[in-house]
Amino acid sequence: MARRAQAPEKKKKKLNVKKIVIYTLIVLIVSVIAFVSWVASGIDFSFGDSHGDLDLKLTSVVYWQDPETDEWEEFEYLSSGGNRIWADIDTIPNYLEDAFIAIEDQRFMSHHGVDWKRTTGAVLNEVFKGGSTYGGSSITQQLVKNLTGERDRKYMRKIKEIIRALVVETKLSKQQILELYLNSIYLGQGCNGVEAASQVYFNKSVSELTLAESASIAGITQYPALYDPFENKEKNIEKQRVVLGKMLELEYISQEDYDEAIAEELKFEKGDTNKGTSQSYFADAIVEELIDDLCQEYDYTEDEAVNMIYNGGLKIYATVNKDVQDYAEDVFENDANFPSVGGSEKPQAAMVITEPDTGYVKAIIGGRGEKTLSRGLNRATQSTRQPGSTIKPLSVYAPAIDLGLITPDSTVADEPITIGEWSPKNHYGGFYGNMTVRSAVNISANIPAIKVLQKLTIDKSFDYMTNRLNFSTLISSEKRDGKTYTDRALATLALGGLTNGVTVLEMTSAYSTFPNDGLYIEPTLYTKVEDNLGKTVLVKEQKRNTAFKSTTAFYVNELLKGVVSSGTAAGSGISGMDTAGKTGTTDNDTDRWFVGYTPHYVGAVWVGYDSHSQLPSFSSNPALSLWRKVMTKAHQGLKSEYFNRPSGLTGVSICSETGMLATEDCFDEEGNSTAITRYYDRNNAPRTYCSGEHGKTPEEVEAENSVEGENPDGENAAGENSTGETEPEISGPEGYPVSPSVPPEEVTE
């Protein structure tokens, strides 16, 4: 018994010695071959240095910040194809990491890139059995293969892989290697990485996976087609139990953990496999902005920038408010919110909403109806259209107030004028005589705007538009087909008939100066961008400049509040807070606009045909209707806010009809006092007292100036050379005519 017991021990000892010798020889041989191959092939130690830029073709994620929680949440995914979403190592459950290590490379934490015991076993199988079914690749080697894309079975490739694995282990920590591996491994159904697999197979984030679900995903990696849960559920469960058994054997989990995982019923639920497509107009716009910024910052070509955006696994921190974007999409996708028109072509529309005190763009709609194309035409940021009278506050009244040339209560004569061969007219057909600037803005009069611009000068107006409000679409002088075009002209700057037009985004950002105390802030769609490892790639530095004095912004706010309370946008205010805005309609009704704002948001809406055809005669301004539907929802739950009134202003009693200091004689024809309180600083307060003789009533002026046979809607009333707006009769401010059949609070453009 003793001999039989000892003999095997002696034989076993000799066998172990043989194995050790063989292993040592093989390791030496492989090391020598590897060294020679390294020298011969020119491999250096740079592999793995730029692990943040490794070609993983990762899906980029756009995040938005929930204003209620301040938490950053996923808004949209950007990907050119495939399904790979980056997951930080600290969001991946430990048992998922352990599951992969257990089934793929159980000595991963102790070896230095190559598991020599497994490699030796693989070599022995190859030499003595003529082929290897024994996997010898470590997790590090598999990562190298995933990164290089090399798949051939030649010995030289394997040797290069070994060397690169050894190099990578000197550059990266085990956690970094594991993070890259878990984000690059192919797991079937077009999924690359554990986050994509978790979304596709279990419709949840990887951070929410259970132990049983983690083992199921880890089991897929060795043979994705065979262990695909949707194609071979039983095979996947069978492999899952192998993984769990290995984890138990290695003491990664307890017996209790194992029993619970085995007992858990796997509920495979196919998640969204199309998260790699950019669908929203906001996402389209952010891609275009990122392309420009990456090309400028890193001297990329456009193709390089696009590749980085779609395949770089970027984390893009956007300015969008998902709730506001959703509200806008709901309104613009619903045909019932648009007037019914005949013909095959439907009027299009676009909208931009910004936050005035930050310049952050909160929502973008680039077209009507459901969006189906990625990076298609975005009418909010890419199309230029004529602004009509929405340009007047920007190019005429605000600059003139800013330079001390007028006040909101200055009087301007609304009378026939001729400039060269041009005799502009108003949309209402006649002339009202002397009126205040406030009244001229309320009824969108053309002649007073032209007269104020003459006083301001074209050069100063153009300077404000291009250098202070930063419009890039205006041109100083340009030759096209032998003709010279310019936006330095009365008709263009006073009435909005520009050479190219403006974008909806430009109009929104320009109007944002008014609720922001005159400060212009460059609009942006993101604040910063990080790569897949958290390194900051871009930080948005917005241009800022003073467009107008704070007092000017205050005066314009007061003017445009009147438009919303009693002018061409009457009845469109947002309940509980200051609301201001301006309508716009171009000659021949090719464009309809409304730009409106509160202290919270500025929103601009455009409506028109892509073909620049004439719009039908609408009973109300469709741009104003769309604006109100979106902005009413966007302001739900927001606290009441009012426009800032700068310090140093003094309340002054003036006559609303003449703009002079009010006296006891200031009464209208019905005996109502025309004295009202306005706020001024010492430099621009009125100094002349009103005589009380207010002259003819507006009704008398209208009767004297009415034109027989005039189009009652005023269409093309500005004349052949005019590009001003055409608007129907509206509720009359300060005694101007009111349509007898429509109450003032219900009248819209």
C-alpha cells in the first residue's frame, strides 16, 4: 500500500518538472520571437499613448440639464451607424466586470497583459494537435484586437498582439483597460459595448443590470450568434449558468448570490436599436455648430470633425430644455395648428427659443410636421427670409433711442413723402399726421420708421445691425450678375426688405438684447464637450458686447409691450408676466413673423413657403398663433417676472398724444385725460409743456387721407419699390381707429 501510494507522488513530481521546463522553454521561445518580430516590424512603445482617441466608433451622447433637479440627463444619441454607447467604469456594476473576467480571463488582475499559462496551453495545442480550440487571448489582447481591427490568424499578427498588450499594460491601469474592453467588445445585434447591449437586450442602462442579467450579457461574447438571447434564448441561459458557476468557483459571488441569480427569470425586452440616429432639429443644429468649432479649434477638416462627432463617444452638454423642445415639436407636428390652405405645397414654419440672460438656445424647430431626415434643411438656422417690420425695433428705433435722437414719446409726422422715385406708403393706406414713436410702433407705421432712420442715418443703423447685434447675413455691397446689391438703404433697413434676409436664430438672439439690459450674448447650443474618457475637448466661449444702453432696452421693452397689449399682437401676452414683441409681414405676403419675449424666454417664429410664393390671406397671423401655443406651455410653472427698470429713471407726467410734458389742458375729444406717467433719465426727459391743442382727431385725419378704391387690407400699399409689411386693421392705440366688429382685446394681425 505504501509503495503504491508513493509511486504516484514521485511520478507526479517528475511530470510537474517536465511541464515547468516546457512552459519555460515556450515562454522563452515566444519572447525571443516576439522581440525579433518587434525589431523587424518597427513596433515601438507608443501604442496606447492616445487611448482617449482610440478608434472605437463610439456613439456620442447629447445631455440636457433638468432645471428642476440640475441633473444632466440623456437627450439624444449621435451615431453614424452601429450601436455603441460609452459607459464609464464607475457606472458598470462590479458583478458585470467580474462576470467577464471569470469567463474570459480569470488571471486578468494578476498578469501583465499576457496570461502565459493560457498562451502556453494554446501553443501546445497548436503544435501537438494541429489546431487550437484553447483560447489564449487575455482581455488586454482582446482589447488590442478590437482597437486594431486585425483579425487574420497569422502568427505574426498574434505576436504583434502580444507585444502591444504588454505595452498597453505599461500605459494604462487595469481599470482603464477593463473600461475600454467593456466598451469595445461585440455582443451581437449590432451592439458594441455593454451599455448598448444592456439597452438592446434588457431595455435598461447597464448600471441597472442584475447579477443574472450581467452573466447573460457576459456569456454572449465568446459566440455572439450562438448565444444571442433573441435568437437562442435557451443557449444564452445555458451559457449564463456557466458564467455564474465560474464566478462562484472564483468566489466572486456567494452561494446565496448564485442561487438567487439562477432562480431569477430573465426577461429579454428589445430596447431602442435606433438611438444612433439624430432626429431632432436641435441635434442637427448642434452637429453643425460642433463641426465649425472643431474645425476652428483643432484645424480639422469637415470630414474629420464629422467623424469625431458621430464616432468619438463625445459627451455633449447642450443648452436645450427638453420639455420646451417637446412642447414646440408637439405644436409644429400638429397640422391642426396651421391654417388650412389649398394646393400641394403647405406653408412651412420655424422657431427658435433662447434664454436672454445666458444666450442658451432652449429649443429649435426647423420645419413643419414630423421630422424624418437627419441633417436635412433646418429653416431655423440655415434659411434666410425677409424680416419685414420685425426689423424696425432693431435697425431704427433702438439705435435712435440709444443715440438720444428720439424717445418713445417723440412725435413723428406720418405724411406723404417722396425719396427719389420712391413714394412709400403705410399698410393702412393713408396717413395719420403727427404721432408718437410709441403709436408708430404699435400700428407698425412705415413712414415714421423711414423718417427716424433718415435722422439716424443708414451708416449708423447698419453699424448697429452688423457690429452690435452681429447679423452676418446683411451685406454692405456685393455684385451679382453685373448688378450691385446692398443692405445700406432706407427700404431695407427701415422696412426689412434685405438682400438675403435673416435667420430665425439671428432674430431671436438680437431681440434677446432687450430683456437682457441691452447686452448681446452670442447664442449657443452647448456649453462644453468631453471625450469618452472625460477629457474636455471644447468649452464654449460666447461673444458678449453691449448692443444698447440699459435705458434703451427699457424703453424698447415699453414700446413692444404696447404691441402685445394693444397693437398688432394685441391679446398675446403670457399671463402673469411682462410680454413684449413685434409682428412682421413682408410685401406680397411671402413671410409672416412674430418675435416675442418675456424675462424668461425669447421666441421667434417664421411662416412662409419654401418657394417664396405668396401666402393666402389669413384671418390672423399664423406665426403669432404658433408662438402663443408654444410659449404658453413653456412658461407653465415659471414665476412671474417683469422687465428690469434701470436705476436713475424718474417718473414724468406727459401727454400721450404729443409726448410733451402734460398740463391740466391735456384731454382727448371725449374728455379723458391724456396725461400718463413715463420714466426718463435727466438727459432725455421732455422739456416742453403741451399746449393742450392736440389738433385734429385721428378720425378726421383718416377721413382726409383715405384713398378711394384702396385695398382695405393695404396689400402692397408701400408701393412698387417698398418692401414693407402689409397688415390688416388693428385695435387703435391712443384713439386710433378700432374695427367696430372686433373687440380690441381679441384683435390680432
